[in-house]
Amino acid sequence: MTASDLTPTGRSIVLEAAGVRAELGTVAAVLRGLTVDGVEVTESIPAGSAPPMAAGIVLAPWPNRVRDAVWTLDGERQQLDITEVSRANAIHGLLRNTDYEVREQAPGAVTLGALIPPQHGWPFLLDTWVRYELSPDGLAVTHGVVNRSARTAPYATGAHPYFRIGANPVDELELMVAASVYYEVDTRMNPVAAHSVEGTPYDLRTGAPLAELTLDTPFGGVAPGVAARLTAPDGATVELLHDAAWRYLQVFTARDFPRAAGRGLAVALEPMTAAPDALNSGDGLRWLAPGERWEGHWGIRYTAGRSGAGSR
């Protein structure tokens, strides 16, 4: 890599085939943008900018937050670095500022890998990777890990994409979330209870206008398949797809997301394999024996609307 290649998101990688284009960066294995037939389906991050509001980054070895940046392992207190200073939590894992290595690359796919070494509050060595692969109507994403420690290690992962449907204003979209549980959170955004969505404003299984929603909310009980869907006025959709490992989802409606045209509403749909504060609750947390390997998958699918824009 030369000096001219250096950017806040690391080395730029472009995957392009059959009308689908993904722009990536090696820092935090960030998804900088995804278009299908010229239609933007994620918020784009300029190569010269750091990801705003964690846009597009990979979250490992935990997504979301660890309360007080503290958890307990075999009766011993583990003190992580506080990375969400305003709320005194550890947020979004240990790789958000790590430059991944390119382990494998083809015209329509790339695998980026990074080690998570032992550090404050984390006495483990994990080898992690994420593979981005173009699909006919979007993107397939595979997260993987091998425990290289001599002891069993906890693990969870997630991602932080913000979605849109082309030039449609985000506040004109409808959001569906296929979740049966939502998590009540405190003022520091840590979970205090899990509730059924039935009969609550958090029941988004039949959809609701984004303009009416203010969310920074974790959801659970997400079945494999379509975890969430955005729908434009002309019927175009962008769907977040989960496999069986991804039973959790964070929905964040950011009212001041920065764009070239000015700040405005954006929506993050964050696939997660575990609930917030899983290092303390164990909710969705996976424990990997020494040498054990795991992979899980999520994806993005775009379908054109009645206008036919982006139709194949």
C-alpha cells in the first residue's frame, strides 16, 4: 500500500458484477456502499471519510454494548477499555479501528481477516474473518472465527449497515421488523428487560412508516429469513436476510446522519448473533472450545418497484 492508497477506511476494495457494486474498506472491514443496478441500497461512505455513526463496520467479538465495560470470567472481573465514554460502556467490540488483511479476493468476492489478541478485559486469541460476496440482487456476508486460545472463549458478532432505497427520502419508507421480542433499555442504552412486542409500539411485524418511528432498540426472537424490510412508495424493497445464527437485530433511527446534501434521517438495521450486554447476560453468546471454528451468514436483497428502476 502506498501513501496515496491510505484513507480513514484503509485500502479501498470494489466488487462489481452483473449490475451489483459493493465498495469496501479494510479498516473495520467496512461496507462503504452497495448499489444494485445503480440504486443505492446502503448509505455510502466517501473513501476520504471515517464511517459516521459506525456506518458499515463489523462488530466483534461482541456487538452493541458491555455495561460498564465489565464482565466476569470464571469468577474473575474483566475490565475492558471504556469506548463509549458518554455512557461508560464498551461498545461494538474490539475491531472497529483495526485494519484487516485481504486473505482472498476475486472479482465478485473478498475475504478480510483480523486477529483479536489478548488485551484489557479480553484474555483470548481469536482469528476472525468476514467474506463479502455479490449475489444477483445484493450481497451475501459470512462472518467466521477460530478460537486460537488454550481456553474456551466467548464470541458474538454483528454489523452496522445503514439502509436506503435509491433517491427515496428515508422518511418516506416503511419498515418491517420480523421480531417477537424487544429489549427495554436504560438511559445508558443497556438492556434491563425483554418483552413480547405483542400489543406494543415495537410490534413492527406488519410494518410502520419510518417517519413515525424513533428507535435505538434491540430486538430478539428473529427467525431465519427476512429479518427486516424497507419498502418505498413504488413498492421497491431492500431486505435484511438472516440465517439461524442471527436471532437479534438493533434498529437505530439516526435523525442527524451526515450526507453531502446535509444531515437527515437514516436507519441502521444491525444484524447481531447475540443480545446487547451478552458477555454479562449470556443471551445468544457462543462459547468456542480451543480450535473450534464457527461461521454465520446474513445478506442484503434488493427488489425493484413498479417503476421498474433497477429491474433486470
